[in-house]
Amino acid sequence: MKNNKYNKSAETTINLQISALNKLKKSIGNSFNKAVKAIGDCQSKCILVGVGKSGHLANLIASSLNSIGASSFALQSAADAAHGDLGAISTSIKKDILILISNSGSSSELDPIISYSKKHNITLIGITSKKNSVLYKAANIKILIPEVKEAGEGSIVPSSSLITQASIGSSLVIAVMKYKKHGIKVFRKFHPGGTLSKKLLCSSDLMVKPPFISENSKMKKTLKILSKKKLGLLVVRNKKKLTSGLIVDGDVKRASQKYKNLHDLKVKDIMTKKPLSIDRDMLAIQCLNLMNSKRITSLLVHKNNKKNKTIGVLHIHKVLENVR
């Protein structure tokens, strides 16, 4: 019975948090867009400060912003800011952006930080649930999160409010990544190790240099090259050195069953026209899903949308060796 009682408590807490997130989703407005643009355009650093439990979230958000190339760090605590930590905030020509997170928005620890930002004309993004708070009134960009019911007896333990703050923080990170338009490239740069690095491998990391053959080459010569290269495929090019097709072992097998004079045929007679080609920055796991769905074992690789200029070949075995 006791265990069941605690399970019910967990369900109540989770339901309150779900309700809080639904309120948050409906509250997103133009201020969010302004915050994304300010962070995305910042040429210096984003300094995050949280009051109380929000201080831990400030660290998490700063770490996530760093991972997408938006240089950030969190001050240890709002209380310490008035005792020297404000010196970490740049007031030079390329000013930092200050992001303050406080559910009430009226904690006394905020006063010296807000005063400092006003004195040095530093852009202040305020995240709070109180519209009549000092933080909301002082912020240049005001992100108002909904007032929500906390879980537990007396509704005094920060729970639902922390979930909304964490959600708005992660939403800012993803939106800034989209705004900066560097997507997965920068994210990969800052995640070179561990399991995540495997998930971030791109086709360019695993592709091999493609063997080429002219579309007018006779099959007798082509078979020798195909055997020598040991890749089971050749990329076919026309007179302009542009990719016009692909020839694989399967094409040869089918052609040998169909034609008696296979050696006298030209590559273009049996090649696969318009072979699938993917961008060099496509994630390896996406390439694997594509090959599985199309029931093929290899993909051509190009860059800058130039599908007729093959720069590599990606084989399913290479992908399986590295992403699983």
C-alpha cells in the first residue's frame, strides 16, 4: 500500500508538470523571438544567473549554449554577484548579454545585478513568472513564464516552476542553433568524443574516394577495373566529368543474364541512371536509414547541392561499423 501511495504522489507531480508545460507552450510570444535574435547575434558572451534552484538550471543552459557555439557561462550564484563576480561581465564595445532567471523576479540578490546592467547598458533578458516583479520591469527582453502550481504539501517545493524554466532554456538553445544556421556542424565540433560523437558522424567522415569509369568504356575493360577496385561499384561519368550513373556488381549480374555479348556493351548500356546521392553533411545514421528503406548498400556523396559531382562513396558496412 505504501508503495502505491508514493506512486500516486509521483503521478500527481508529473501531471502538475505536464500542466505547467502546456501553459508554457501557450505563453510563447514575440519576446522569445527577440531573445533568440539577441543571443544569436551576440559577439561576446552570454552570462546566465539564476536565483536559488534556478542557479543550477543556469549552468545547464550555459553549457548547452556553449555546445552550439554561443559562448556562455553561469555565475556561481546571484548572491555572489554583488561580491566581485560582476567583474566577469564584459562592458567593452562587444558587450555581454545577461540572462537572469528568477521565478519571483523580486529576490533582493537581483538588485545589484540589474543595477549593474543598467549602468553599463548591458542587454538584460529576464525570465520570470511575475509581471509586476523588479526583474520583469527592468529587463530589456521580458520572457514571462506562467505561474504554475508546485507539487507536494503546501505547493512550496520548486518543481513545476523548474520544469518550465528548464523547458524555456532548452527551447532557447534549439532556436538559437536554428537562428545561427550552423546546425549540426558546430554541435559536432564541440562533441568529439563518447557515444554522442558516433551519432554525429556524417557521410563525409565515413565515405571513401570513388573509383570512376567513363560511360563509354567497354564492359570488358570495366569488369577488370571493377574487380581490381574491390568496392563492388564504379561511379560513371560523362565527357564533362559529371556523374551520369553508377554500376554495381548487381548490374553486371543482371546484364550477363540478359545479354550474350556483355563484353562488347558500353557502361552506359547497363548502368543505373540517376543514382542516389546525399550531401556530405548528412548524418551517418540518416544515411543508414535511407539505404535500408531503399534496400541498397551504397550511396554517392556530393557537396553544395552539386549532385552531378561525386566526391565520395558511402557503403552500408562502413556505416554499420561506426554507428552501432
